[in-house]
Amino acid sequence: MSRHRNIRNINIEDEMDDDYDDYDDYEDEEESEKPYTYDRNSLSANYYTYLTDSGRNSPTPTAPPPAANVPTSSYYPPVSTASPTVAPAFSASIVRNMTAPLLQQHQKPPKNVNNRPSTPQGASNVNTPKRTQQVKNLQAESATPNVSRPSSEVDLTAYRRNQLQNIAKAPSVPRKTPKPRVAEKDLINLIVVGHVDAGKSTLMGHLLHDLEVIDTRTIDKFRHEAARSGKASFAFAWVLDETEEERERGVTMDIGRTSFETSNRRIVLLDAPGHKDFISNMITGTSQADAAILVVNATTGEFETGFENGGQTKEHALLLRSLGVTQLVVAVNKLDTVEWSFERFEEIRNNLSVFLTRQAGFSKPIFVPVSGFTGENLVKRMDLDWYDGPCLLELIDNFVAPQPPSDGPLRIGISDVHKVSANQVVVSGKIESGEVDKDDKVYIMPSVIPATIKDCASNNGSKHYFAGDYIMFTLQGTFEPESVQVGSVVVKSGPDTLIPSRKFQVRLVVFEIATPIIKGAKSELYAHSLCIPCTFTKLIHTINKSNGEVLKQKPRFIAKGMSAVVEIETDHDVAIEAFTSCRALGRVTFRSGGNTIAAGIVEKSITPQ
Ligand code: GTP
Ligand code: MG
């Protein structure tokens, strides 16, 4: 089956000079370079009924063992790994269905195939249709807004700056000692990536079946139904491809989430789409990932299609690395189609490891031969005369969990706004750092609106919410139409509050783009759940990808494959910050003309004086 497309029409020409004489000095950068349990259906009743205050009497959790640090390379700055607290398991259906309890009352949750708009029109317009509706609701309901804010834009800026200074000067809110957890296993957010049709969903569906978390009857049912629509071979993929459209087309479109446990780990599995049309969903998943499995197709000619320009293998690998994922297993899949040929495995390993280590910057990618279809080497070691290494499950069990920075400053990235009124907003999002409790006083950035956390719930029924938890909560305050949006961040006051800005210094890796990035080029910036137009305002220097050395100051352009430090300006203030302060809020991706053109990390925020 071939769904490969050779489209690389990166489009930044709007902002490019016609004059490319400088390309004479275009120099491509030198390549230096058991019990297994399943909680898919275990969404607690507590969670669904939290609004009636149930789910608050769960047993006192116990402390998890401290986790080791995630290794980082010399190129990327060290990751802050402050606290030993580990987030709770979070099942797939919980994430996918998180909106269910509240939306039932107000609206049907849409299947959000493309979480982010591909062409943002500006911060105020970077709304999903759902949010546009919410803003309308708010306008209707906020008949008596009681925030007295200055009206002219100049006054408003001064007012905001004043507000921010006061918030930052406020004494730190004392942080609570992280409460012990029920779970004792480390949590790993694991993303499965790779070129379209590499067999990602089949591989993971089969693994879940072999772990007995999906029963054989369900697979048989899938096989029967898939056969009726002429897609019998997709039975295992249907475990993760849950929507009708995905099943009909035989293509993963949105991140499929589920969770399971291995001997030592709790795994939140994120099955990414391989098709380039859905790359923004892949990026969303990657920005939540701690480790990755890159699946490649060993079938004759297919590895090459995925690996060459136009294929997603390289782009996915670069995205992983650029978004801070350092742990990688490469699953060389569909080896049954080449009779488990050692030569083919070696050929793929050799080609790919040069790229992964020298260009993408992974230090030790591990290669494992598998067949997602026939099931060899998934949960049991297989009998091969040329391979006696670990099976896929053993490698998953060996991933190292990052320590969620629970004792860091509070950062909750809002990924859904469910219900809005003038005084209450119901939202959900991930606690990227810090902890939060009911009645905590918080601020919403970048709008600088004070609010109080009211009803709050996560899937584990705990009363305490820490870094790593996905929570749904109510914010009480006085809101204007755009006070709370997808991409807003909830913070506390004090020295480590988040000061919104529109200028940032970013270190990035440029992908296979047709036209280089020049000063003044426009793009779309993606960071956590935010999407906003931005401009490359300064090209500061290019750098050597493998050791971070400066290659050229003030380059005139940044071409494909290069690494560079640039200054960018967003159309409006946004709540992102240095990667060293908060990984999740410091990972950024740039897209243009429907393609990912670069990704990287925020080095610093340049706040207005
Ligand atoms: P996208 O999510 O759309 O990128 O695809 P995917 O990588 O998830 O691939 P999927 O699991 O949907 O599988 C695509 C096709 O490859 C299906 O027909 C599978 O049966 C087939 N396939 C997957 N793994 C194997 C394998 O190990 N061997 C063989 N022979 N076929 C496989
Ligand atoms: Mg898939």
C-alpha cells in the first residue's frame, strides 16, 4: 500500500527577497557529525462525577521511588529535574474523553482531528470553531463586566505592565510539599512515530493484545469488521485508530492515546499519525513525550521511501530531538516481508544510525527487529540466529522517566476551554510544573487576569494536583471574551511568575525547506497548545549542531539542515518561556505553507523594559 507523497512545497516566499544571489555562499552545514495492567476503560467514576464533589475520598497515596534523570546531550541545555514526585497514570480514553463530563451538559465534543489551526489569523483568531462559539457565549453572558481597565491601547499596555510588575513583586506563594502518590511506577509518555504506513498502530495494537489488555475477541471483531470494509490487515491498528474516518481510510489522523503498565513503568502511549497532513497532531503529541519509538518499514523499497526527502522518517526524528526527546528506540518493522533478513536489518540500521546520531543528535538509538503484524519480538524475545537482544517490551520498560518539576513554579497550559461565562470558565490542561489546589489564587497569562481555582479534578481522584497531571478545573474571576484561551497559561504570583512577551531568542533546527529563512520571514509558532503568527526578526548566528559552536554571526539566511539562534516576534504577547525554566513551555515549532520548517527551544524571553 502506498500513500507516500513527494510534496515539499515550503512556502515562505511571501517574505523572501527575489534576489538569491547570496546563495553562492550557501553552504550546507557539514554533517559532523507481569503483571501488565490496562486502564483504558478504567476512567474513574470519581472523575466523571467530580462536579458533585465525589472522588475526593480516595485512599492516601504512597510515595514513588525517585526517578533517574533523563540523559541530555551537550547540544541541548540540561533539563530541570527538580522533584521526585511522579505523576499518576492517565489512560488514553481519559485524555481523549476528558471533555466528556462537562460537554455532555453543554455541547457535543467534536473530534478534534487537527488540534491546532493550520493558518492562524492572529492570537485573537487562533480559535478552534469550538472556542469561537465560547467567545460568543461569553459576550452574550457578560452583560455586566466589572473589570475597570483603561480603554486606549497605550493606557492598556502601561496598565498591564504595572500589573505584571506587581504580580512579580508579590511574595512567593509557599510551595507545598508534594503529596505522596498512589502509584509507585514511573510514568513515561511514549510517542510512536514514523512514516505513513510504517505499521505504528498495528505494532502497538498487537503489543496491547499480547499484553492481554485488549482481548482476542475484540481483535477478532475488528478483523471481521475490517475485512468487510476490505481492510482486514488493519485489525490491530483499529485498537488505536478509533474513529470511523481513520478506519475507513486506514490512516491515523489524530494522536491515539492509551495507557498500560509494564513491570516497572506506567506508559501513556501516544500513537502519532505518519501522514504529513496531520503533522501538527504529531507535534502536539511529541511536545508531551518523554521517549519515542521510531517505526521504519523494512519492506523492500519502503524504508527508502520513508527515509528519502518527502518521507516522514527524518522529519519525525528531527522533530523529536528538537522538541527535547532524547530517548529513542528504532523498531525495524515488517521484517516478515523480507524473511527476517539480517542484511536488510543491518542496511537500515547503518543508514539510519548515521542520520540519527550525526544529524539529529541522538546519542544512542537502539534498534530492534520486529513484526507488528505477526507479533515477533514484541513482548517475548524471538528466536533469531542473528539477534539475541531485548524485545520491544523490555526496551519500553527501560525508558527513564523524567522527574516532573512538582516543586517548580506553577504552569498549567490550557488545552481546552469548555464553558465560559463572565465569572466562571471551565478549562482543562496539563500541569507542566508546580502544584495546585482548590481555592489557590492564580493569574491567567498572557491576559494577566486574576482568578481562583475552584472545582478541580484529575482522573486519579486525588485532591492534590501536581506536575504531570491532566486536570479539569473551574476558574472563578472576572473575564473578558479573550481572557482565557487555548494556549493560555495559569501561573501564580511571585518572583517566578511568567511574564508574557512577544519577543524571544530561539535556538532551532531548520528542516528540509526549499527556500531558506531570511530576516523578516513570517511563520506560525506552535508551543504547548498555542499557535500564533510570528516573524523572524533577527538571525543571530548559525551553530554547529553536534557541539553548539557558533559558525557564522548574523547570517543572511538559514538554509535547510542548519541550526541557528534567532530572534522572533509574535503578533501578540504569549505565555512561553525559556526551555531551562519549563521544558513544555520552551519547546517551539515553526510551520509555514502547511509544512514544519523548523523546531527548537526558547533560550530566553526578551521582555519589554
Ligand atoms: P499511519 O498511522 O497512517 O501513519 O500508519 P501506521 O504506521 O500506523 O500503519 P498501520 O499500523 O496502519 O499499518 C499499515 C499497513 O501495514 C496495514 O495494512 C498493516 O497490516 C501493515 N503492517 C503493519 N505492520 C506490519 C508487519 O509487521 N508486517 C506486515 N506484513 N504488514 C504490516
Ligand atoms: Mg497509525
